[in-house]
Amino acid sequence: MTPGERSTAIRTRIDASLQPLELDITDESHLHAGHAGARDGRGHFRVRVISERFTGLGTLQRHRLVYAALGDLMQSDIHALTVAALTAAEARQRR
């Protein structure tokens, strides 16, 4: 899968599972050139997901929802993932 295809697959899966109000995906793979995960072709990504599905959940539970949405991509195409998982109210407070 190309980097663009990976980003599209990430967006598609998170959209379907978490119905985000906002979703930002940043491919940081170029920052990890030579790293073991980069050598085997998998990417490094940062996602910021704003979804009401996170209401009442702790950080670990939110991250688990994101990882579950991505499923097998975590094994085949993503080496590292940085997650910011927020509700709309939390996102407004941080702006």
C-alpha cells in the first residue's frame, strides 16, 4: 500500500467506526527513515480524532476504540501511531 492509500484506509476505517466530527491524519513516516518499522514498509502516523463516541471514556478506552477501528492495518501497514482522541467539548477547550 502506498502512503496515500494508507492515509485513505485509516480515514475510511475511523470514519466508519467512530463517526468523527473531525479527523486529522499526518503521515510522519519520513521522520523515521532508517527505523526498523520504516524499513519493512509500514508507516508512522499521527491522528487527531474528535468524536462523541469518546464521551465518558478514559484515554486507554479511547485509544482502544481507535486501534479496533484500524484492525489489521496495525499489523500490515502501521508501525507507529500517535493518537489524540477528544470529544467536541474537549477540542473546543484546547483551541
